[in-house]
Amino acid sequence: MLADHLLPLIPTATLTVLKDTGHLSPLEVPDQVAAHINAFVAQL
């Protein structure tokens, strides 16, 4: 898996797998995408 190679290279990176989606996540599950963006911004 690509994430297995990339995540160790960015110490603060995290991986989030969205349910019931493919490559068009913002169109397929916009509520999930928005929730994760909001949670990220709230941490800043």
C-alpha cells in the first residue's frame, strides 16, 4: 500500500480512510470530507 511507504516520511501525517467512497470523495461523501476538514482546522 502506498500509505505504508509515505506515512513514515511525514512524522505528523495521519491516514483517514473514508467509508463508501472511491477517488471522488468530495462528491461521493461530502459530509465525511467536511467533518474531517473541520476537525483538522479546529486543531490549528
